[in-house]
Amino acid sequence: MTSVQWDLAASEYQTALRIHPDYPDVLAGYGLLEAWRGHNDDAGRMLERTFYMSQRNNPNYDFMAVNYAAVLMQTNHMDGALNVLNREIAESPSYARAWSNRAVIHYKQGETARARADAEAALRLDPENTQAQNVLRMLGGSGPSASQR
């Protein structure tokens, strides 16, 4: 995947899933690959299955949950994405990607104060979070609000 040999990567994921069809980490990787390839329906099915079959004790759970929410966002299922992200933030409040993805939803829904608050939370957790930086840039400011300086 990292060398952008997506067809080869898809073949490897298919082989791995034939061996172990219920391995959530493999299914999540394949779902992410399908999202990158623009196959959002396939990606959504895989990531949804991964989300519901995986448990919080999986060290990749947060990554999987936010990727599932991202595909929901890409397919304009904002309410579903928001539900996943709200749960993710409640259960893992230190995961910056959840905050920055939720900031995007709030931005798209015209909820600028919420978008700013979530983007700023993401940046407190991860100052290099480019998605949060981009949300703040689109909101007309690149730093914390005056009340947080």
C-alpha cells in the first residue's frame, strides 16, 4: 500500500482474508485501501464490519473507528459519522484524529464554533494534525481562540 501498488496490495488482502476471514485488522487495511482507490461502497462495508467485530482492546481500534467515520463522511452519511466520532471521543478522548474529523463535520454543517473547538482540541493533542489546521484555516484563523491563549 505504501508503495502505491494497490492491485498487488488488494490481492494480498484477499489472500489473507481467505485464510482468516474474520481478522479485523486485515479487513480494516483492505477497507482503507478500497477507500483510497475510490471504491467507497466496498470500503464502507468492510470498515463497518471491522468496526462492529473489533473490540476496544484492539490497539488499532481507534484508527479503525475513525477510518469508518471518514468513509461515512465521504459518502455523505454525516449523522452516522458523527455518531461514531462522538462515541470514539467519549471512549478515547486523547485520539486527535477523532476530534479533527468531527471538526470537519461541524464545519460542513455550518457549526463554526463547534468546528473551531474540535479543531483546537485536536491540535492540543497533536500540534501537527493537518486536518485540524486546515479546518482552522478555512474558519479564518490558524491558532487557538482568544479565550484559550
